Amino acid sequence: MTETTVSRAVATVRMLVRYKSWANGITFHAVAALPEGEALRLRPTRFGNIVHTLNHVYVIDDIFRAHLEGRTHGYHARNTDHPPQFEALWEAVQAMDRWYIAYADGLDDERLGEMVRFEFVGGGQGAMTREEMLLHVVNHGTYHRGFVGDMLYQVPAASPANDLPVFLREMRSLPG
């Protein structure tokens, strides 16, 4: 393999963290367009409202970033007690997405396959490869953006098409 050639696994991880960033962007833009107060309105969902759900995704991203960096994260729960300001959360999510993209871009097959040991927030030991951690972060965000989509329909507002095939079409500049 030449220096400019990457394995399919590395290429897939790099594509997926970019998908995550893109999907976060269109989701946050949809939430920003909601009428005043709707993003924080109490809804029948695990985290109570749209912003707190998006914050949970950020917290998990931050926890796994710490695992990948081999440091402690300082969280004692999978979310904060209260949702942050929407604008501050959006800025933090963008910075986190940039970090994940840069991180994935710096990986090769050897590093991707390295096992990382960590402690779960709820207690107990865990071990995942770097690849598994990155796939978890992408999958976890997709899962919770689905909840956000449901809450958008409750407003009612349209939920953006943030599926992987839509991302691939847009990144490949395919027509409509």
C-alpha cells in the first residue's frame, strides 16, 4: 500500500465522521429555525427536550474523545443536569466534529485496530478498538438525531433528510 492509499476501513471511518458532521449541521440548522422556545419545550422523550438530547450526543462524543486520547473525562453521567445554551452547544459540536475528522484523518490500519481500555461512566471496565469507538460515536449520534427528528415533527416542523445516502449524494454532487 502506498502512502497515499488508505484501506477501505480507514476510508470508511473517515467518511462516516464527515457524515456525522454534515448530519449534525443540518439538524442544528433545522432546530435553529424553530419558533422561539420550541427547542427547549418539554417533550415526552428521555432527555426532555431537543437541546438536552443534542447535548447528550455531545457529552458522549466528549467522553469517547477522552477515551481515544487516553485521558479522564470528568463526567459522572451521560448528560449534564441542564441543557446548555443552544448557540454554545452548536459551537462546541462543530469543534468536536472538526476534532473527530482530524483524528480519523490521522489514523492508519494499525492505530484503527488498537484496543483502548476505559471505564464506563456508569461503572465497569470497557475495551474497544479505535475503529469500534468511532463507529459507536457515529451510530450513537444517528440514533439520537432520530429522536430529534421525532420531536421536530411534534412542533410541527420538517425533519431534515440526514440519512447516509443523502450525504453521499450531496458529497458526490449527484443531481437531486
